[in-house]
Amino acid sequence: MKKALVSSILSLGICTTTLAVFAHISLNKELGFLKIDAAFAGNNAKVEEFIIRGTEPFWNVTVSKSGIVYSSPDTRKLTFPYVAPLTAAGRPADLVRVYRLRGKGNHSILTIKKVSACSDGMSDKNYPYSATLILGNTVLEGCAERK
């Protein structure tokens, strides 16, 4: 039985190593499973860029390959390293994106969801995405568009 277990673990290690060549693999210790992120598969991975705007209070976020940057007139600019978004299981990739933003002592979440129309409440412009940003205990809602 121990030989079968060792053989299974060895086979899993070989398969995992093989997959690592084609995709970014990380172990999610909190949930106990492997996450395979095809967005990191090779140098041709496309980074989608977004501009997100919110009103009352005014704030914005830019998503680009150089980072995810939050700013508002009332607070200092917060810059997070770019991370590939998570997508909803069993849904089209363009429907919802969830970015887990990590900085110094800061765990924040940015969600971008495709909608028929999002209004910022200040202009006549309709945006194709809505956005929710959670910074600590603050929840902000806004609208987004591709850059």
C-alpha cells in the first residue's frame, strides 16, 4: 500500500511538473487545491486593460500589465502588482473577473462584471462593465471600460 501511495505521489509530481511548462500552477493552502492559471502560459499571455470610475466618492482604478492602481482625491494612490483575474466557473471568461489585490498588509478585491449598461450617475455615458472594489472595510461601486 505504501508503494502504491509513493508511486501515485511520484506520478502526480511528474504530471504537475509537466503542466508547469504550459501553465502557472500554485497551491492554494487556504482551500487545499492546485490552481492552474492559463493566463501565465507563455509570453503571449494577453493582459486586459481596464479603466474603472466611481462617483460619490470619486475614485478610479486602472488595470494594466504594469499594475493595478487605485486613486481618489481624498486618499493616497495605492498600487498593486498585476495579477491574473479569476473567472466564474462554468461561465464565459468575459462575464466576470475577480482580482485578488495584495499589497503591504492589504488584501483587497476588485470585481469587474459584464453588464448590458452601467451608468456612473454623473454623465450620459453607459459603460459595458460594472465594478466593485473592496478596500479593507470600504466597498466602492463603479463602472468600467476596456482601456
